[in-house]
Amino acid sequence: MAHHGAPQWETDILGLFVQRDRHEKAFTNMVDSYNGLVQKLTFYVDQNKHLESSAQSSKEQHDKMARQVNVLREQGSPMNQKRSAELEAQVASLKEERAELYKTQGTNAQRLLGLNDLLHEKDATIAQSKDDIRRLTESNAFLSRKNQELTEVVHEKNVTIQVIQDELTTSQLELSKLDERRRDLERENGQLLQRWLKKMNEEADRMNAGNAFLESEKQEQSALSPSVQSPPSTRSLRSMGPESPTQSNWRGASSIFSIIPQISSKKFTAHDAEVNTVSLSNGGSMVATGSNDKKIRIWDIKTGSLKSTLTGCLQSVMCVSFNATDELLLGASNDNAARLWHLGTGRPRHTLTGHIGKVFSARFNPDSSKVVSGSHDRTIKVWDLQKGYCIRTMFTFASVNDVCLLDFDGSTIASGHLDNNLRFWDARSGNCVKEVTGIHMGQITSVCPSADGSQILTNSRDNTLRILDVRTYETVSVLHADGYKTGTNWSKACFSPDGQYVVSGSADGTLYYWSTREGAVEKTAKEQSSPIVGVSWVGSTVVSAEKDKTVVIWGTTARRPTIYEK
């Protein structure tokens, strides 16, 4: 509807809106009618479902009522009544049986309760038994360990008793020999005394005869020329005796200053098994090695070739040593014996048996008339090579790892021990002259005297070396180095020939050279990789042997090894 007085453009717009409404709302009434029909259909569907449910319920009620009518019809007959009576009787019987079952169930329940109580008691008893078994097991384990410890103690005591019995037997044997020798000496002394008395009587008779002759001569001269006095005849008597041989320089000390070898002249595999020891001959022309293969081999220094192989040891060879003239070689073995070979023939000369433990060290005295050996049976023995048997046994109270002689006549012996101590012995009396304690924290693996015998060098498992003054027993110098570690219980160190240096091998195969004056490392050299078991220095040559079969000869000509200077 157009408003009177409205502008024409507004009238046109209103007309367009009316046309739009007429066109877009043409189906509105149809949609509303459709929605009304859908609602009615839904109502009729729900009403139909309700009627079907009511019909089903009516049918079920009808069937139930029909079944009740049939039941009532059947009960009205005599057969059904009889059947009902039988069923009632069965029901009564079942009720009585049920009552009996209830009673039985109550009885069983009571018994079950009793059995449960009994079971709890048994469980408690079992738990108590388990605790008892656990305590007894722990007590048994403790007693077993205690028994094992006591068994080991008893075994150690038995071993100690056996060692003491063996030592007692040895002492009794030596005592009997000494008694026999004493009787022989007494008999010889008596014979010598008789001979001396006879000799003195003869001398007295001669002197008396001479004096009588002089008196008669004097009387005759006095009678012939009483005024002439002849001066008395005098005669000087002197006892002539041989001079003592010169004993200086018996260790072969050189007056030439030692120079540290810096180059490896030879390197070779010495044995088929692990090497335990090495030693240069005093002349410096040979080197001897001992091994777990029970053999000693002699090598030529110049060529590095094998000269001879010495056999006879039954166990590993732990120490080798040349005598002063390089004619004999001494070997100590784990078969409880030491042996001597003649290098000219390669044949054994002596087998020195008497130790009851491993022999770790053996040395000649300077004139090769005696041998000193140290063993793990806690004894040091002195052997007379002319007589071929032990003449002195010294009980050391600890296993002996190494021995050395400190003087020309071999009367003073030094020994390094498993108990970390250094001991000095008088070989003539068998007494311990001095026990030096507290110098090392580990067992002493080697002892070596200086060329003049005034100092002694010790090597130890505490990875240090010490130089001691033999006269005062005081430590002169302590030698150690970063990286140095003693590789075995029998590792040997030594002085240079002039005593200015000390050389020792480490567990990693490195050689360390120390200055004895400064106590500092001068040089290190490495050509080996396993623990060094021994070194030997003669002249300008050093020989080192490692556990892994290899021997290196250090000299002045050949290829250079890896050398590390300070």
C-alpha cells in the first residue's frame, strides 16, 4: 500500500518488496501443511505401537489363564491327586534330606573350622621351623667358614712344623757332621801337639848342643888368648812369610767413567717360555738367560747367536750367575736346588740339594770355592764346592728373594726378603749382624752391591729403589720415577761399573737410568713391552730381559731405539 504524498522512488521500492514477498512465500502454506501431516503420522505410529503392545499383553494373559484352567482340570482327576501326593511325599523326603544335609554341612563346617585352626597351628610351626632352619643354616655356614679358616691355619702350622722339622733334621745332621769334624780336629790337634812337643824337644836338644859347643869353643879361645876378647857373634832371626794377595778391585770395577748405552745393538727371542733372569759374564763377551722352560742359554754378545744350552733343572730357572773367571755358571731353580755347569764342556759339575723350598738366588764367592744360596724355605746356605756339601745354614725368618756378597772372602752376606726387610749375615758364625727394617713398603726383589762394596742397592715391589751405606746401614738415596713400577717379585736392578748410575726395568718394558749422586732419572729407553725381569751392566754394555721371552743388548753401535731424555 502506497503512502499518500510519498515520493515516487519510495513507492517503487515498496512495490518491489511486495512482488518479492509474493514470489518467495508461494510455498509457505504447502510447507506448513506438510509439517502438520508429519506430526500426525508420528502420533499415529506411536499409537499403533501402543495398541500392538496392549494386544501382546492381552494375548500373554489369555495364554496364562488357559494354562491355569488346564492345571485346575488336571488336579481335579484322581491320578493327578495321587501324583500330587507322591510329589508332596518326595518334597517332604527331600526336605528331610535337606535338613540332614544342613546338619552334615554344619558338622563339616565345624570340622573345617577345627582343621583351619589346626592348619594355622601347622603353618606357625612350619614358619618357626623355617626360622630355625635359616638360623641353623647361617650358623652352619659360619661354622663351615670358621672350620675352613682353622683348617688353613692347621695346614699352615703343619707346613711350619714340617719346615721346622726339616730344619731340625738339617741342624742335627750338621751337628753330627760338626761333632765328627770336632773329633777329627781334636785328634789332629792331639797329633799336632805331640809333633809340636817332639819338634820343640828336638829344637831344645839342638840348641843345648849348640850352646855346649859355643861354650867349649869360648873356653878354648880364652885359654889360648886370654887377653883377646872376641866380640860376641850375633845372628838376626826373621820369620819370612808370603805376602797376602792383592784383594782390591775384585768385583771387576773399572776406573773409566761409565756411559749410559743409548742404542740397541741386538734384540732376540731367548726362550720358548717366559724369561726369569739374565746375567752378563764378567768379561762382557757372553750373556746367560734362565727361563720357565727349565733351560739356561748362553749367548754371544757380539753376534747375538746361541753358544750353548744348559739343561738339568727340573723346574723354572730363577737366577743365573758367572764365576769370576767365566769358566763356571751357577743356576738357581724352583726345584729346590742350585746347579753348577762348566762352560767349556757344558756339563754339570755340582747339584746342590738341601733346600726344601724354591731357590730364588745363588752367587759365587770371589775365588769360586763357595756358593751362597737363598730360598723360600727361609734359609741361606753356604756350600763348599771342594767338599760338595753345605757347611753353613742360616735361618732368616722370612723367604729370601735375593742374596749378594759384600767382601772379598765372602764372610758378609746381604739378603732381601719377602717381609720387606734387608738383613746382613756373618757367614763364619751364621749370625745376623744387622736387620734393616722400614726401608720399603713391599717385598725386596733384589740386592746389589756397589763395585767398592761400600753401598748396596735394593729394589722393591713398592716401586722404589734405595741405596744404603753398608757401614752405617743408613739410606743414602731413594730412587723413584713417574711411570716406574717393579714388574715381578724377582726383578733385578744393578749399579753401573763405576757406581755413578743405577739401572732398572719397569713393568711396561721401559729402562730407567738414575744418577746415584743426584737421585734423579738421567734417561729412559724402551725397546720392550712386558715387565723387565732383570738387567746386567758390564763395561759399556747393558742387557735387559723381559718376561715375554725377549732380550735386548744395549751398546754403542746399531739402530737406535726409542730414547726419552730427561
